[in-house]
Amino acid sequence: MKITFYGGTETTTGSMHLLEVEQSKILLDCGMFQGSRKKAYDLNKNFPFDPATLETVLLSHAHIDHCGNLPNLHEQGYEEKIFCTHATRDLASVMLKDAAYIQMKDSEFLHKRGKVAYGPLYDIMAAEKTIWHFASVNYHQKFRIHPSVKVEFFDAGHILGAALTKLSVAMNGKNVEVVYAVDLGRKNLPILRDPESVGHADYLIIESTYGGRLHTDITKAASLLADVINRTSKRGGKMIVPAFSLERTQELVYVIRELKKDKRIPNLPVYVDSPLAVNVTDIFRLHPECFDFETNQLMEQDEDPFGSSECTYVRSVEASKRLNGLPGPLILISASGMCEAGRILHHLANNCSDPKNTILIVGYQAEGTLGRRMVDGAKEIKVFGDIYKLNAEVVELDTFSAHADETDLVEYIAALNPKPRMTFLVHGEPEARTALQKALKEKAGIDGIMPRYGQSFELS
């Protein structure tokens, strides 16, 4: 058995790893690399293997950096099943079509402006054809993908439907367990259940996104968010929130709803400007099997935890454009979460220069993204090739992060019994991976391996 790492090795995007068992090729995730346009296009368009030779794809969850390149994989010859949970199937069906639409619109816009346009990588038809190959299963429903390989999904506690994937491989009269734990969630997040333990792993592949970093206690999330809202409201400003349409938007609406209910913030207007977020929120309501006890209780009391009565969901382009003419104070949540595409770019261009406004960053910002440049203190930003002064207050709240921090990761790995024979650290930038490797060695006596792009390891 052999594992080769082809994505998410020194970055947090483009997760993709190839497991080979007895001549069978199994792909773990097929994510889209996100970053500078040319580099992203080249990496996403060209696979380091022949997609037609794959026998199975196992999809951990519906974030674009894990599923976003599946249509390209299909277009280049992959015709077999894509296994995932039921919620991931439903989410990916809208995520992939939205990704195709955004690529098409961004390419058209740049072309009209005389800018270099890379892409789109695939169109909506390709996304729809890919969805036909999805095969969904329940958590803990074991299924066989090869005569020697059984698979079981565990709840990752990361986003709706996210799974930790456990492969039991029959080798030399014994079962060897390979666990793919990318991405791992946090305890006590709103809406979702906590991450499950997989019990045992001979070989563990795990994220390192927040190596070297600790999150602010999740119990303080509401208070910190209220402080930012109240501060911006007193200035009469707009709070612009780049947020992933999947999970982060729903969590924010949930917490804002509670803050309004408790009269901790003014009853100011809230807009969710993302057709995708609207569709994703509808899918959330279809999957109470993924909710924690508190959220299911709200549902049973006929309360909407996603605040449809507390905010306005915006679908049309015309309605989106009208938002920029509205006076503050207000809250405007829009995608994409790393400010690399979508409607948030137009809202940033229209609002970033006003010092009354706040840009609230609530998710991880990968290196090379516009969101990262703002967090790092940029005084100017480039949007669609034009330069804008960044005078708005920029606030980063990692409290809402759906990723485990260093302590969570070390505790999760150390609790596996017995310890994994090999632990591979992926989905993290170099500094974060190195920090987690050091923490694992010092606190758990585990030697974390940091694979390079294209590096292979024999598993026995």
C-alpha cells in the first residue's frame, strides 16, 4: 500500500491524496487550489496522474478546497463513484455549480475590463454531470470499495456532513487502518455535534491549519462579535463580513439572532448576500441528523435557528447592487470567505475606503489571498485590477473557526490508542506544520511527518 500527497502539503488549499492498494487507486478529496489566478489555474487544470485510472474517490466534506476540482477530474476521464455523507452530497451539489458560475462570471468580467482571465476550469454542465456520480452513506455505515478495503465515516464536527474517513485495509492476514482526518472540527461549536474519535489508526493523515495557534474560547464568541457590531453601529458604519457560504454564514446568523434576542446589540438590518448561502441554509434545514442537542431543541420548538425572520437573504444581482446604496448601520455577510471571488469583492470595493465601516474576518485566510493581505495590514487593496484605499477598520475573529487549534489537534492525536505508526501533517502552511510537529513531539512523543508535494510513502 502506498500514499502519495498531491495537494494541501504546504498550503491549506487543494487537498488531494492518492492511496494505492493492490493496483487500485483511491483518491482522498479533490480540492481546488486557491491563490493567484495563474498559479491556481495551472495547478487545478493539470493532474499529476491520469484521472481515468482512479477506481474510487472518497470525499471528506463539501468545502471547495476539498471538493472543488471534482468536475475537472470528471471531465478528464473519471467515471466512477464519489463516496461521501448524505449532507455532503446535497451541499456539494450546490457548491460545485456555484463554483462554476463564479468562475464563468469572473472570467467574463475580467475579459470585459481587458484583464487577463484564466479559466473557467469547468462549466455548470460539468458540475451537474459530476454530481450524478455521488454515492452517499450514513455515518458509521461501513461499505466496501475494494475486495481488501472497507470504509467508515465518522462525524468530523467541522461543517455539516463533514467526515473523518477510516479505511480498513486487509493486508497479510491483518487489518491496517488508515485514517484521513482533514478537516477536524472543534468542540462546542454552534449547530453541530463535536468531533468523534476514530479509536485507532495505524496511519493518520491530519490537518495542521492552526499549528502554533490557539483559538479564543468559543464561549466568548458572542461577546466579541457583539463588541464589533456595537462599535461599528455607533459610528453609523456598515459591517462587511466575508464569510464562507457553507457553515460560517449559518453560524453567524445563529449568533446574531441570539444577540438580538438578548438585546445585546441593536436591532439593525442584516443582509446575507449570497445565492449560495441561501441554498446552503435550505440544505441545513434538511439535515437535523447533523445538529447538536441545542439546535434540534430549537427546531422542535418551531424556532428557526438560521434567523430567516431576523435577516434578509439576497439572491438577485439587482438586489445585491442596491445594498451598496443603503446607509449604515447594517451588517452585510457575503461570499467568498477569502475574498478571492464572488459578490464580496464588489462590496469591498464600495465600502473599504470609509473609516466608519468595519471589515470583519471570521475565517482562515490562506497565504496569497486578498483576505490574508487585509489581515496582514494592507493599506490598499486591489479588486478587479483597481486599487482602493483600505480605511475601514479590519477585525479578525478566529473564535468562529471550524478548525481544531493546536491543543485540539494534539489532544485528538494523543488520545488514539495505540499511537499511530505514522502521522502525516497536511493542510497547513509551512510555519503551522512545523509548529504542530514540534508540539506533537514535546507533548505526545509523536513524530509528525511533513510530506512534500508528490512525495510517496509505503504503508505496510
